[in-house]
Amino acid sequence: MPSCTSSLSAGTSSEPEPDAAVTLQPAEVYLRAGIPPGSEFRLVVEVSDSTLWRDKGQKAKLYAAAGVPEYWVVNLTGRTVIVHRRPVGDDYQSIVTYNENETISPEGAPEHTIALAEILPPIMDETL
């Protein structure tokens, strides 16, 4: 059963800690074996507010270079999800932005559809 883990090995000097991740093996395997390489991940998610520039740039390059097949950036202020797929070198060949009124499915589990309006925080009414 896939699991979530706290960090991944993205090279000799980098171990980013994604906000959420789905791996091939259960977490117990990585507790014994150590931090998994990027190839063990199916999906990595970063929730971004003030770090959007880094999550779309530096972290996207790290995850692509590590071989993470799918990387999502949840842009809280823009109320979008930026989906990166198909890594080649340190870039993703497909980058698509979905707005809060759309649904997306992970490539590794297309039968699971996520309504973005349900995962983004509610808009606060400032007139109250």
C-alpha cells in the first residue's frame, strides 16, 4: 500500500520535505531503509502561500531531476493547483494550472478525481 513520507532524496546534498507525498512502499519500509529516492514517489505536493516562486522554480527542478513523475503546487492565494508531469532532466514537460472550479486526477490513480473547491480553504468574507 502506498504511503506518505516526510522527505525524499533528491541528490547528494538535497533532501526536500514536501507537504504531502505518495510513495510506492508503505512508510515502514522507508523507516528501515532510509529516505527514499525520487523514483519511489508517485506524487509530491507542496502547499504554497509565500513560497510560490520557490515551489514553482527551485523545488520543481529538484523533483524533476529526482525523477518524481508528478508534482503539484497548491497555490493558496491564487486558488489554483499547478500540476507538473513527465520529468525530463530537471524540467517537467507538462505544466498545467487548474482553477478552483475544476477537478484533477493523479496520473498514477486516474480513477480518483479531486474537486479543487473541496481542498482549497474557504474564502473569508471580510465584510463580516
